[in-house]
Amino acid sequence: MINKLTNIIYIFITTILLSGCFGSNVSPMIQDNYNAAGMLIKKAQIDEGTIVIISTIVDINDLQNTTALGRTISEQLTSEFVNYGLKMLEMKLGKNVYIKEHTGELVLSRDITRIANKVKAEVLVAGTYSNTNNLVYINLKIINPKTSIILSTIDYTLQKDDNIKCLLNESFLCQEKF
């Protein structure tokens, strides 16, 4: 009995120690973006294999511009959409979407239907962020590009830390420009 209990305790402690060393090293921002992607997909009831394009998440105050934060959120959403089995079209390889240098793939425009038809997307993901003193508010939408009908939407916030401030170009402590 004591050996069995010792083995169970050993396995328990080893599991805890190993999970600390090799466990998920996902930042809160990545986890928040992954959670948002999963909720969007479930709410829109998108089937595995659906062809999706994702635009760069843009500044709500200037839909033609973004920061490294908007581009990073888009990349993280793409990762999670792929993990859900969706077919993500890599927009950086094509010439069918307005790609603004140092900004990203912009689709929040009147040309949304034309863009989606050219790339044969079944759904489109677009979104905005609003920057405040302590939080960044994110709004994401899954849109049917043929009808412009919003299939699902989600709102969430990111707590501003030093990394997010760097991605927003707000910190003089950042070593590199994004």
C-alpha cells in the first residue's frame, strides 16, 4: 500500500514539475486570441475545411492603418483557425487584396465582395482594435463575403503590458520597430 501511494505521489509531483518545464508557454495575449477564434468559429458554425481569409486587424480610428499589434492578432487568429481544420488562404502570397506596405491586408472596404470572390473565400474574418490607457478593445467578425452578413462576432480586451505597448509603438523601451 505504501509503495503504491509513494508511486502515485511520485507521478503527481513529476507531472507538476514537468508541466512547469515543458508545459504550455502561451502568453495571455495568445491565449485570449485563441479563445476568441474558437468562440467565433463555434458561433458561426463553420465546418471543417471551409475556406477562410483573414484581414489584418485595424485601428478603429483609422481603418486604413494598423500596428504590429493588429498584424500579430491576425497571425494568432490564423494559427487557431488552422488548428480547427479550416483552410486559411495566405494573403501575403496573393495580389488580390489591398496589401499596404508596413500595414497589412486590408479588407474593411467597399470592395469586400470583390476581394472575397477573387480568392474564392467562403468566409472572411475582419476586425478592429481600440486603444485606451490600460486596455485594448478588440472586435472580430466572421462575415459571409457574398452577402456581407455578419455570421458571428466577439468582443474582448487585452490588458496593456510592456509587450502590447511595444506592439502599439507606445513604448520608448522597445528595441525594434515592427
